[in-house]
Amino acid sequence: MTTMHLAFQNAETINRLVEQGEFLLKSFHEEHRRNPAGVETEFARGELIGWRSTLHTLYRDYAEDIVNRVVARTSLTIPGGEVPCGTTHAD
């Protein structure tokens, strides 16, 4: 059912969101490798969390399908500070 829902979305948009997520996740891990406690690492973490939060705003229950695609393609883990389930967003 989840994949079916995303299939109805614009494939180009979904692919672009996956590419963006890959870039952000790789950037975070590169900065974390250089300096785990550095300002740039925390900035990269914030960018990734913002991306994920936006996915939850747009795709709600299906957002994690996009996140899972990114994780599968990069074989990297998502850092702590993830968007909790049931997060509400201001309109």
C-alpha cells in the first residue's frame, strides 16, 4: 500500500527528494567523520532533520518510504534527532 501511494506521486519529484536526501546524509556522515562534535556536523544534522521534517509535512505516513530509499541507497544510518512519529507541523 505504501509503495502504491508513492507511485501516484510525481516520480521525478520523489526521485529528486531521494537524491537530496542522499546528498544530505552523505554530507552529514562526512562532517561527522572529520569532527563528530563540530559545528559543521551539527549544521549538517540540522539540514537532514529539516529535510525529513518537510517530507513528513508533505507525505505524512509515507515519508519514511523516501527516507528508507535513501538509507538503502547509501547504506548509511540516519543520525539521532529524527522526526518523531506523530509530529505535528504548523500550518
